Amino acid sequence: MAAEEISGQADAAGLAALISRASEENSGKKRGLPPVDRWNPPFCGDIDMEIRADGTWFYMGTPIGRPALVRLFSTILRKDDDQKTYLVTPVEKVGIRVVDAPFIAVEMNVSEREGQQVLTFRTNVGDVVEAGAEHLLRFAIAGGNAELKPYLHVRGRLEALVSRAVMYELTALGETLEVEGQAMFAIRSAGAVFPVMPADELDALSR
């Protein structure tokens, strides 16, 4: 038997054990998430798992095609002080790769509460998150084409990249507001104001 095959079998067995422990932590939990931030297990090394920029999860170079399995893994995901992302159970912590953000915000709902606009997002793994003081929106400009990339805080240090389609819906709600004495193109949600960019920069982009 080739060494690569033995290694692959060992990786598969380790992953199966991880899935089993994650399932145990999630069994019977209809609401809430495992308390991964309170667990302090030993680091057991990195595994060949990656979350691509489009939110697709890969294991050993192959897409994980079972949405239920991806959702299960997403509940034990944690980003630590070292800015690395891990899958965490009470007995182990394993490192994975994340190309951009671990989640994608794929849907947005606009509502009103007490006269204020409220933006609620759904992620590709089923999280429902209301943007506001506890779940901030931030905006980055990336790449040579100065692409606008909004991110939504989901939990812990984990964020969702707002999908391009939802980003267009989001920016359509923008308005010019004064933020710390400067005119900013900004988004409101649940009483919070999230600056996107200086208003004069937006004017320049529009020309």
C-alpha cells in the first residue's frame, strides 16, 4: 500500500472522528451554537480543508458536496488571536485555510423597527444576522479594480463576505451622512451607521 494511500486513509479516519464529535456537540440543539469560544483543547495540527473565496468548502482538493456537513462544520468554526481559523471540539483543535471570509451573506431583508431601517442577512450556512451595534458591517476596497467588498460580523471573529448581488442591494440603500465631521457615503441599520467611503470619493467613482 502506497504511503499516500495510508496517509489519505488516516486523514479520512481523523475527519470521520471529528465529524462524530461535532455531531455529538450539536445533537439535540435546535437553537444556539456549541460554546467553542469557551473550549481550550490542544492543537492537533492542520488538516487539508479550505474554504474558497466563493464560500465552497474543500477537503483534500474535493468540494464537500453535502450542505448538512458544511453547516455542521460551520458551527465549530473559530478564528483565534493568531488570525488563523480552526475547527474546534472539546478535545481537539485543527487548523484549516480560509481564502477570504468563512461565510457568504447570500440574502438581505430590509425592514423597519421603531422608525429605523433594519438590515437582516442570511448566510450560506444558515446564520441569520441583523446588522447593528453587535454585528458590524465593514467595507474594504480590494484589488486593482478597486472592488468594494462588504463584510458582516457573524460571531466571534468570524465574518461573512456580502455576495456581489446582495452588495448591489446594500449600496442602493446608502446615503450621505456626516460621520465625525466628514461627509460619508454610509449605510444605516438598527440605529447604527456604517461608513462605506468619503462622499467625495464616491462622487469621483460616479463620474
